Amino acid sequence: MLDLRLYMLQRLSAMVMAPLVLTHIGVMIYAIQGGLSAGEILSRTQGSLFWMLFYGLFVLAVSIHSAIGLRVILHEATGLRGGALAGVTWGIGLAFLALGARAVWAVTVMP
């Protein structure tokens, strides 16, 4: 039953990620073709609640999606099971979430 829930959660996170990835790529292409520098991009994202929520949701979805995918890979490659597999998976997922949240903070909040 856990495998089915994780499968569905990974598919749901992919559905959330798809439009976010396309939007991100589109905005990056627009910014680069518009000749914006990194400083100009940061001046537009810092202090923006919209971009904080956008990239915060992106980071959350990617953290969930990747941790579940790595869980399957670790199980198949190493034979990890049970609590050890869950612990490693939770650790990886939380590390991705923390790193991503730090990046979102740097791009949207830090002066």
C-alpha cells in the first residue's frame, strides 16, 4: 500500500512540476534574450511574494519527486529496505528541500 501511495505522490508532484518547469524555462529564455543581467533579474525577483511562492512550490515538488525516485533506485541498486531505506530517503528529501529553500530565500528575500 505504501508503494502505491508513493507512486501516486510522485505522479502528482510531476503534474505540479511540469507547468512550473515550462514557466521557468520560458522566463529564463525571455530574460536572456532581453539582455537582462543577473543583477537586473535579482532586482525583479527580490521582494516578490509571487516568485517566492512559485519557486517555493517548485522546490517542494522537486524534493518530493526526486526523493521518491531515488528511493526506488537505492532499493534496486543496494537492496536497502525498511527503516534504513526510509531514513536515507527522508534525509535526501529534506536535504533537497533545505538547499532549495535556501536558494529561493536568496533569490526572493535577501537584499
